[in-house]
Amino acid sequence: MTLRLATPPGATSQAQWVAEQLAAAGTQVSISVMNNGSGDPMDAFGRGDAALALVPGRRLLYRRRDTHPILAALSRLEPRDVLVVGGGRSTPLRALPPGSRVGVTGARRRAFLRLHRPDLEVVSLTKGNTPASALESGLVDAAILSVVEARRVGLGAMGAEVLDPKEWLPEPAQGSFALVGARELESLPGLDRVDHKPSRMALEAELILMDTLSVPAGSAIGALAQPTGRWLRLWAAAASEDGAAMVRSDLTGPHDAPRDVAEAVAHQMVERGLATILATSAP
């Protein structure tokens, strides 16, 4: 029996690697690239088109995972954001001239940029106006995007500054890929060849954090979990849309208890005023 693996177009190389690893353990897999509709491989479950899905971790935010849990997590790619400056100039964020136009997507990057550099002009980019096209057309002087995205669209070599992930926290689960499937597949031969345990712990901690916070989709929240030895450290931060205020938390616990660490960080964020921060609108 061959299992169908749904994957988004941007993760075909990872899907091929997963298929090879599972095949080496006797599990045959065929890859189905989700080119139609939303491109979300999780949609394939609802249509009965796939038994497995390779899902970017960020697409697991704000959705239930009880019927299709994480079976394995691939080794995490670079989770950080990068500043790319027009003309390939090597100018860090702190040195951009006041009034520079910086293109971003999402509430987190808008809020963090206003927090770190309130003297810059924030330009919200849309799906039809990508960082690459905005830089090329001169619409913006610089853009902030994920390192993975920058490499995928050919801007990796232009990176002026990879932003410090402790100060500029990435989107939760950024750079992660999860293999998702029904609970009856949790003992599928070959999963141990695919599952990268430190990445799995980090992904679970960041997803549990967001589940516990129960905030609206697209909230201006960053998070990063890092397992080191027997310990797991989790940073989280939320900024108001106007960049005027921020709440943070940073806690460490046993690496095999990501839920405990994530829930403790979430509770600390709430106690420090998370609801008030996220209710503040940008001017």
C-alpha cells in the first residue's frame, strides 16, 4: 500500500527527503503537490486526498490538531528574520536613515519595527507586492522577511542583517516543518528517521504557547524555543500595533516538558498585560 503525502509547492525537496526516508523503512509514499486552492496540504485530509501532509509549522497555528497530530518534525530551518536593503547595501536596522521606507508583512513585523525604529516608515506589503518586487521598483528602501523566504526568492545574498532572534523574535514555528497524519499512523515505520527531536520539542512548545494564549490569528506575537541538553528555553514577546509597548517572557524548563514551559510563559505574558497590548491599535 502506498500512502499519499500532500505538500505545498515550496516544500517539494523536503517532501522528497521524507518519502525517501520512509521508503528506506518500508513505507511507500507518493507525493502530491498542492498547487490548487489554498495550497494548504491540511486541506487534503478533508477531501480524503492524502494520508499524510508535510506542513510548514506556522500553518499549524490557530488550528486544532487532535484528529491529525504531529507525527514527526523535520530539522528546523533558519527561524530568524532578515533585513534586506535596496541596492545590496550592508546597512543594519539601527543605522537606516530616519524616514526610510521598510516593507513588511504581518502584524508582528509591523509592530516590532515601530517598536525598534519608530522613526522609520512602515510599508505593509501585500501578496501581489512582494519584498522582491517592492525593492526592485523602489517602493521601499528595505524589507524585512524570513531568512528562508529571502533565500527562496533570491534575496539571501542581499541580506544586510540577520535580526537578533532574542530581540526581534520570529513568528512562532517559523522555519519548522511537521509531518501530520491520523493517530493510527503514529507507529508508521520510518518516522524515527524523519523526526528531529530538538526541533520537535521547539515546535511543540511554540504551538502550545499559542494554543494557551488563545489570541486572534495574526496577532503581533513572536516566540522562539531552543532545546539545549536537558533544558528547553522559551522566549516570547508581544507588541502593540503602534509599537509603543511590549510584554515579554523568558523561561527555562526540562526539555521533555515543553507543555509546562509553554504554559508558564503564556501565563506570565497574560499577567504582564498581554490583552491590553494586543488591544492597542496603530494610528
